Amino acid sequence: MPSRATKIVATLGPASNEPAMLEKMIRAGVNVVRLNFSHGKAEDHIKLAGLVREAATRAGREVAIMADLQGPKIRVGKFAEGKVQLVSGEKFVLDASRTELGDIKGVGLDYKELPRDVKAGDVLLLNDGLIVLTVDAVRGEEVLTTVKMGGELSNNKGINKQGGGLTAPALTAKDMDDIRTAMSFQADYVAVSFPKNATDMEMARQLCNVAAAPFKHKPGLIAKIERAEAIPKLDEILQVSDGIMVARGDLAVEVGNAAVPALQKRMIKMARAADKVVITATQMMESMIVNPVPTRAEVSDVANAVLDGTDAVMLSAETAAGRYPLETIEEMAKICVEAEKAEYTELEADFTGKTFSRIDQSIAMGALFTAHHLGAKAIVALTDSGSTALWMSRHNIRVPIYALTSRLSTQRKMALFRNVRPLLMDTSGDRDTALDQAEGHLLRRHIVQSGDVYAITCGEPMGAPGGTNMLKICRVA
């Protein structure tokens, strides 16, 4: 399989939760599996996480597990017939106090705060924007609307407000339970749905750390950017998160489809500049839910995300419930490899005007620069926390980065970093022995051979976090 820098996140579901299929998917190139906590019970996720770990062991490679929280249920209630056909120009009532099942005149709400969040003139988008309602008035617990764009509305479809402004908290009681479940199997990442600001992410961090403490574990936190309110707060959200997800579904409904491509580019650029990871998600290979090949537009979409510099591209229903989960991964991997061939490396421009206050960060940048100009076969980072590999991965370079760590949790976390190949290696406490072990590791895996040049970074004393302070250029004997 050709070397690929961009990582693939695959959502698990009925189409992909059997041990044999999981193993095939990991062999085909999945780097991160997403467990969607909007579906299934706690015991389902615990069992699936165990199957993923076993499949990864059989495939001979580690993958990261990302627990994706459901977030607030901003949805309509249920209908007596399961669905209704709304007609443009007709009246329709969203009623927070309604207990009976819905009909053509109105429906109850899972989200009881809606009457407080809207006013006359607001536009509500239901079912991913396929149905548009204009608010005429709010009367007590009732939101009176006119159907602006009709269509089929079925049970529990989502509600968005154009331009944002729904007050639902990012973390619900269910999310708090789900965090405890995810920490019981030490999920490597937790994705937080609908955060509006840094406070939402800080609260999630505290809950994760408390739940993970008995396991001596600390998950990475991914903020899913899907609310209009999150866009002006991107800087502060990035500061307190380990990465972001460009969640194009709900975001497109709130800000409009046309605004999303430019926002995607901006978010990827901001995340990389802040030394954070970024995942691009939603409908990337949507047609492959039912077709064995992607559309040309989908190929371009994935390739453009790669060229923008995303760490990972994500599959949702394509691998969770689609007919062709394995083929979708294979196609996506091919597109990533081809797009990466066209990447432009401009390290000099990347470093111009930059100042590095940390020794370990300066060493990481020095390794990139030197390896690029020497035409090195590999960059090797001996890392405890993964920080050195993360910094290196923020810059486009055609030299693969091999991150060697003695910590399994660090290896798994680095599975999401662009252009980083994380390997597990018990390193000696002695620097020279560790360097010899690292070269032996590369030789055994045929990463380097006699005569090849590679750059290696490590820290003295060995194993001290944040201690990378040495860069060595080696030629294999």
C-alpha cells in the first residue's frame, strides 16, 4: 500500500461491526474508528471497542478510538403516522407542552426550550434544512409557524435556527454517562457535539479527566464545529481542545451551504497554525452508501480537503450502514495518495517570521528543515507524549515522520496526526542504546536501508516529558 499522510476515520455500525470486517477495514487503511453514541447502548459500545482492539492486534497495527457524543437532542417529537407531508403556505405548530403524537397541524418537541429561543421572523430549518418554517409568533409553549418549504417530516428530525442562537447546553446528562462509558475502555478521543465556546470544551475536559483518572488515562478532545455561534469563538475553542471537526452537516444548515467550503479552508488553516488536529467530515463519499464507486464531485471534495491540509477525512453512514464499507475506504485511500502527490512544500515560508520559545519545538522544526533539504528517507521522533510528532506534522513535507514511543496510549493518539506513522518501541533509558534500537526498528520494517540518511530527535534524560533537546542526522551503515 503506498505511503499515505492523510488519515481515515471510519464510523462503525451494522455494516462494519463484525470482527472479520473490522480487520479488513483496518488493513485497508482505517486509522481511527468512530463510535457514534447517538445510537446503541453503553454495553454495545464497550463490546465494539473490545472487538476493534482485537481486530487491530490481528491486523498488526494500532488504531485510535473516537467516542462521538450525541449532544443535545434539538428535535421534533413523534407523529401518530410516523410522518406527515408539510405543504408550503400551510400553518404548523411546534408545541413544547404537547404530549399526544403529532399530525399535519403540529407536533411536540424533544427540545423544550425552543419557545424561549425564537421570536417572530426567525427561520427554522428541519431535517437538515430540507424543510423551512418561518416563525409567525410564540404563544406560551407554542411556536406558530408558516411552512416556507414543505416536504416529508418524520419522527425526531433535527431542528436548526438559521444563523444560530439555540441555547441548548453542549453536554447533556446522557453525554456525561457516555463519557464514563468511553473512559471505561479508554477511548483515545472524545468528540463533543455542538460546543458554542471554550467553556463547553473545558467542562467536557473536566468530566473526561475525572472519569479517566482511575485508568490513568487522558483522552484527546475534539470540538465538533457545527453551530454558527462557534465560528467567531474558533480561536478560544482551539486553545482548549486537542483538535476540531469540520462538521459540515449542521454547520451548513445554520450558515448556509455556500459558506461552508471557505469556512472549511479557514478552520483547517487555523487548526494547523494552533498546532491542533483537524478532521473534515460529512457526506464525503455519500453516494457510496449505495454505489460501488464515488461521484467525481466526491473525489474532488476529498482531494480538496487533503490539499487544504486536513489531518483526516471521515466516513459516516458510508461505513456504518452502507453497502460497500470496505470499497469506500479503499477508494478514499487512493484519492488521498493521489492528492498528496500534488502538495506544495514550502517550509522556508512556514518558518519565516516564526519564533520558537521552546527548545523541543525548535528541535522539531530543525528536524523538518534539515530532512527536507538533505532528502532524508525518514524523520524519527522518540517521543513520550507525542508533542514533537504533532509539531512536525503541522507542516507539509514529503518525508514520512516515524514516531517511536513506549506508551501505547501515545501511539494510538498519534494515529490521527497527518503524516505520522506511530510505532511502539520499548526504549532504553540510555540515549545511545535507544538510538541504536530505533535504527534497528527502522531496518527491520524496511523503512531505511544501507546508505539512507534519516533525522532523529530525542531528549536527555530519556523519558522526561517535554524534554526533546537533541537532533542527530544519521546515515545507515
